Amino acid sequence: MISFDSFILTDGIPIYLQIIRHIKQGIAAGTVKDGDELPSRRVLSALLGVNPNTIQKAYKLLEEESLIQSHSGAKSYMSLTFPKIQEISKELLENDAKSAVNTLKKLGITMEEAFSLIEKYWN
Amino acid sequence: MISFDSFILTDGIPIYLQIIRHIKQGIAAGTVKDGDELPSRRVLSALLGVNPNTIQKAYKLLEEESLIQSHSGAKSYMSLTFPKIQEISKELLENDAKSAVNTLKKLGITMEEAFSLIEKYWN
Amino acid sequence: MISFDSFILTDGIPIYLQIIRHIKQGIAAGTVKDGDELPSRRVLSALLGVNPNTIQKAYKLLEEESLIQSHSGAKSYMSLTFPKIQEISKELLENDAKSAVNTLKKLGITMEEAFSLIEKYWN
Amino acid sequence: MISFDSFILTDGIPIYLQIIRHIKQGIAAGTVKDGDELPSRRVLSALLGVNPNTIQKAYKLLEEESLIQSHSGAKSYMSLTFPKIQEISKELLENDAKSAVNTLKKLGITMEEAFSLIEKYWN
DNA sequence: GTGGTCTAGACCACG
DNA sequence: GTGGTCTAGACCACC
């Protein structure tokens, strides 16, 4: 079962996009694998304190990317191939990593200060 | 005059919030100082390719936070005190930095790999 | 045994409501009489290609309207009195007939053209 | 401006489909013409007593059929060509007319009784 | 219990 | 004022 333990909602970014990103991060990190079971709409919506519909939207978009397989009345599962995993990892590194570094850079700190920030927040 | 040279619009986040964040990042980084002149609504809307109403909304909210003073004419100026600057810097470090580090961490890489990513993207 | 030969499922309207309407139409048309046996849930679900739960829901609502009596066994029977039959007939004539006529009228045809349409489609 | 004067909501059928059908009926009947202005989401939603989003959904689907042209911030207009009008008229006659006649037929009345029902409800 | 869809309300960007 | 989108809640059909 895919975990949302470390997932924290951020304000100002659409929730369904945050959910999609969390799952893709799991794929890139290797913690989400092919065949893994997804939490049901109701379970996850209760866990995150959002509407089931918001989960539905995230899952639906992932299904349109062929990363999820879901059938009415049954549970949903990850559907991952190696090329897809690679593509997602690359996408995240190119986009998310870049924009995260940019955010740090814009705070007006030095690279060394950024390093120590990372050490501070990494655990 | 406050610069928007490095400003790039991101999809999915309200534009007026991105403008506010850009200015606050400048405050934290020290590139935006008390008394600095803001681009007029008209000019900035043309520069960013965005509706003037959207700029107006950002400026209005900054004004409500007392970070901007719009004098009788069209021009607006930053109105910063040391405590306000500190407060904003702290807010950005606690939120943006933390979430940026978290994004890096979730990519499934080691801290060392994160360091080299930063070096790669910093310039 | 109540017949579902001419029954065709329409998209966009809840199936259980279509089933209820089919039976009420039969009552109004006189083809469904007091004491008639209803197909079992299992048989009807197979016949219509629909989940047994959906049939169950239709039957349950009809039972709550006292149009059906489910005896201890699996079989269900129509339970119709003259006043109930009249009430249903009136309801259908007032609603379905009126809306059907309205549909024809809104097609932008004359009443005479509507007549010939009816002759065309009646058999 | 397209009229919704004679429009009455029916229970059990999705509202957005009823709105689409009403407009298509107007096209087939010739009362809705190319270039006609559509009521805005807010106006029509207030008129029909439904949520603006429901109107939005109907309009969006019509736009995907290229029957409507809408631009953000501006009004929406019908965009009709002769072939499209013909196609819609044919579609309505084949489907709606047929099903309306079928509804009448299922009430267990004779064709002559159907004729008199039409005369009764036509005006 | 599961996923899918319809309606509702609030907010965003644009003219 | 306009259309577009995000989140919320209820209901449907299926397992």
C-alpha cells in the first residue's frame, strides 16, 4: 500500500497536483512499485482531510498517464514499467529539483548556507 | 526600481500570489529595500503579460500587509522596517526553504547527491 | 410473469428508476396485474446485464410504495388495488405523456407532422 | 439572446443534458441561430435555480461539439453552420422523437388517444 | 466496501 | 461584468 505518512499539504497549490507529485516522487524514489495498491478514495480523503472528489481527480489524471489501473468497484493499483519510471524520475529531477534549488537561491543565501539548511532539514 | 527580471510564471499557482512571493523573496534576499519604487500596474502587467487587475490584487494585498505605500500619484513604494524584514525572512526560511529541501529529499536521492544538484543548478 | 422484452436501458438516467418506470408503465397499460409474479433479482439482473444490487434497489422502492409484496421465499408479486392503479396511470399521463408531447412540440414541427411521426414510429 | 422561457427542469435526468437538449431543440426548430448570444453562466443559473457550474458543464460540452464559441471574460455565442444544423435536426428526430413516441405508446393507449393527447397538450 | 458522476459554492484571471 | 477551475458533498452502479 502506497504511504502518505510524510505527506503534508501546502497552501496555494492545488491539492490534486500535490497528490500526483507525491506519488510520482515515490515512483522516482523507488518506494512506489508496479502493482502496489493505492489507498481508496475514501480512506485517503479521510487521511488527508480533503474531499474524496479531489483524490478522484488526482487518480484519474494518473490513470490517463497510464500510471494507475482502476476498475469500478475494485481497488486501484500502480501500473509501472521501467521506461515510465525512468521518464518520471527524469521529469522530477529536471523540474522539481531545479525549482527547489531556485527557491533556495532566491532567499538571498550563499550556497554554503543552502548546504547547512539542507543538513538541518534533511532529517 | 524593483526588478522582475528573474521572475517566471508557474502554472497552477495563483499569479497574484507568485508576485507577492517574488517581492517577499527580494525583501528576504536584501535586494528589495525600504523606499524602493515598484513598477506601475500598467508597466508590470505588460512586462508579465498579465491582466492589470491581477497586479492590482497583488499590490493591494501587500498594501494591507503594510509592505507597500501607494502615494496619491500612481507610484508605489516599499515601506519596510527592520522587524518586518526579519519577520518575512524568517517566514520564507521556515516555509519555502523547508519545503524546497523536502522536495529534494523526496526525490529518493542522498544528501550528497542533493549537494551536487545544488551546485549544478545554482548558477 | 412481468415481461421486460421491450425494455431498453437509456444512458444518463439511473437504471433503478428506469426499472420502476417500466413496471409502472405496465401497470398503467394494463399489462401488469395484481398478483403477477416478478422475475427474481438474479434472473432479471442477468437478463438486463445489470448488477443484482440495482434490481434490489428498484424492488425495494416499489415495495416501499406497496406495489410489490415479497413473500418469505425469493419470489415477489405485484400487489395492486384499483385506486393505486388509477393513481399511477394518472401520474404517468400527467408527467410522461406531457413531457413526451413537449419533446415533440419543441422539435419545431407542426402538430400534423407530429401525427405522421407517431404513425411512423408507432409500429 | 437564446430563450429559456419554455424550459422546465425534469427530475431524474442530468440538468446539464437537459440544457444541451433544449439548445439543440432550438437549433432544430430554427429559433436558435448562428451568432446568437447565450445567457451568461450566472444569469442562466439564477434563472434556472441551479449552480453556475452546471451551466458551465453544458456550455463546455456544446463548445466541444463546436456549437458554441466562448472566450474567457467575453460573452458566448452560437457558432452554427448549415451542415451542423441539419445533423442536429436529424439526430433529434431520430432519437428524441422516437423515444417520445415510445413513451406514449407504452402508456397503453391507442394511437388515436395519443393524437388527442397531443392536441390537448400542444398549446 | 470500490470507483464514477452530478451538482454546489468559492475563487481566479480577464474585459 | 465574463468564462475557467478547484474543492466539496451526495448519489449511482458495481464487487
